Amino acid sequence: MRTIVVFGAGMSASVLIDYLLENAEKEDWKVRVGDHKLENATAKVRGRNRGEAFAFDVKNEFQRLNEISEADLVISMLPAHMHEDVARQCIALHTPMVTASYVSESMQSFDEEAKEAGVIIMNEIGVDPGIDHMSAMRVIDRIHAQGGKMIQFESFTGGLVAPESDDNPWNYKFAWNPRNVVLAGAGGSVKFKQEGRYKYIPYHQLFRRTEVIELPGFGRFEGYANRDSLKYREAYGLKDIPTIYRGTFRRPGFCRAWDVFVKLGATDDSYVIEDSENMTYRQFLNSFLAYNPDDSVELKLMHYLKIDQDSEIIHKLEWLDLFKEIKIGIPRATPAQVLQHILERKWTMTDTDLDMIVMYHLFGYELDGERHALESYMVIKGEDRVRTAMAKTVGLPVGIAAKMILNGKISTPGIHIPINREIYEPVLEELEAYGIEFAEREVSYNGY
């Protein structure tokens, strides 16, 4: 019997753990699930055969070493900054590891050590990153195999609320980590490539530079650019491509309203607000505006950001109760933490809400002297608040990759992301059995 150890039993781990336990009898696995809250792990295992829950303290190095030493494979569903300590010990103990998170510079630095130890560390095998890599590479490799030359690649993903649960003017609820949503794009300029020219968008302009895309049956989406669209050029075999752009989807109107928070400085996470626990929502908003004892907060905001009184933006801000005297109650909070607190009050999914993952790729290429364009897109809705679209699209690829490693289908040691055909083909094929599949359509090539 082989042992799989899962570190972390948060919401995104639910479908992963189900997948592992559903396959445990056939594959002869024992699945141990550890979380800092034992009740989280117990709830995910649900007393099923071949499953065990345990309390796990990631900071307890002895416990971590003991669990890894007894495992045939480790899956880390911990916060991203904790993966490196796990990976370091996995390499030392010759235990393969799988995670859905981005490869950090520190993680990449383990590559030679992992190769020497003969250990596979598979990263970026969730949804974004993960399914985005695999679905893009499948089409890119197909175009190259036909003799085509890639000249344009755009890719967008959005974790959104499903239409039937969309009941607020922002057309948005938190489908994943709220802190990541609040801090999206902060901390540096965005960079991409357009028609052979390198382009940059500073943070204060990011949410005003958007692209609108319509998907059949699902309506319109607006996308804003991710921080570094150039990161995967070499990995994707697109080193000299003239246009490459990666972004995030929201519904139309979201970005223009979110830009208010950016312009005010409400997404800043670098300093603490004095006496934040006694401040109200209205005072929080007013703290970013010029002093004027005669004008209301509403008037100052509209004047400062040139917003019309009957604008949809004002309606969105009013819906969040930002102009009300509601006490914040969080001591020593940064602006970003206060904003997150305010948003969570209105954007948190209810027990009956469903989420939705939308992914879209645009491939522009030259073939036989002509220019072509192909769209590829996937829309997945959650089943309930446990089997969410996010949990399915993150957890299933992780579980499939773990199975492939244990069965010797992935055998090359080192730090990896899933961009090779021998990885992405079987993973995408199995995902289709779970309803996670892409539609394609030829469109007119219009350049960028």
C-alpha cells in the first residue's frame, strides 16, 4: 500500500481529497490528510476507508519530517510561502511532491538538487496556474505540428460568481482568497508585448486599461492585465512572439469601479491606519480625501475622481455601505485589510451560492502564408459550496498528477510545471471525464 500525505484541508482541497479517496481502493493508496484544524481534515475525510485525518502543525519540523518520511508522495495545499520548507525536506527524503502554486525563485533554485536526488516536484498544476498551461500548450503544440507560426497569444482566467447567484451591482463575490483579490496587480508595473513592442501599465492605470471579450452563451467579460505576461514565453516556446498578454476576467463595469479604490490608496498594504478599530466606513473613505469642512464625503469623492452623481460607480460604492457610519472594529489595520473587511461583509458567498471559473485563450498564427485566429474557452460552474468550480479545477489536476507520478507516468526529476505533452494530454483527457473541457472556434484575425 502506498501512502499519500496531503498537507492542508482548506476549501480548495475538498475535491482533491474526494478524488484521492475514490481512487484509493483501485490504486492501493492510503490517504492521510493533515490540517492545523483537525476538524477541517476530519470533515474532508468523512470517515471513509483508506482515509486518515490528523492535526498538522507545519511549523513543527519534526512532525513534518516524520510525515514526509512515511509518505510515498506529498501534496502541499498549504499557503504558497510554506511550500519551500516542505519541498526541501521532500528532496532530502527522496519523496515526490505536488502543489498547485506558482514556482517561486526559491523553489526553482531547488531544481538541480531535486534532479540529483531523483525527486519530482510538480508545481502549477491547479487551474491558473495549471489548466491554463496545459490547455494552451495543447493548441500551441498542434499549431506548431501543422507548420504554423504563433504571432499572438492572449489568455484570461476569472474566478467569478455563477449567473444564477449573481445578485449584486458588482457582479462579483469572493470565489477565492479575498486578500489576493484586494492586492491584485499591486507592487509593480504590468508588462506585456504588443505587435513586437514591450508595453507597461503602472498600477494606478491598470484597471482603466481593459479588454472586453464575449463568450457564446455566457455574455461579456472584461479583462485586466496580469503583472508579468512575459514570464512563460520561453516555457511555451514563444520566445519571439510579437504579441503576448495574460489577464484576469471580471464582469463589465467592475474594473472602472475598482479603480476608485486604487486611486484613493485603499488597496495599500504598506502602513497601518491609526485608531482603525474606532473608525467607520465613511471615515475610512474620507481619510483619503482632501479636508473641506463644507463638502460631504460624497461630493469630495465625486469631485476628486470626476464621477457623476448618477454614475453606476456611486451605486456600487453605496451598495457596499461605504458612506455609512458602520464601525470597522479592526485594530492596527492597513488600508487593504480594512477594504477586505468591508468587502467580505457583502461579497462572501452564501451557502446556496455557486461559483464559476471562466478561462479563455486566443491564438493568432500564420500558416501557409495566411493569418488565422482560434479561440479556446472553458466555463465551469460549482455544484455546491463544497464542490465549487474552484475546488474542482484546482483539486482534480493535482490529484491526477499525483496518480501519474505514483504510477511512473511522470518520471523526470526536478522542478516542473505541466507544459510537456506527456503530462498535459492525459491530465486534460481525464479532466474531460469530469466535465472540464474546452470549446474552440475559428475567428477572424484582427491583430491585437
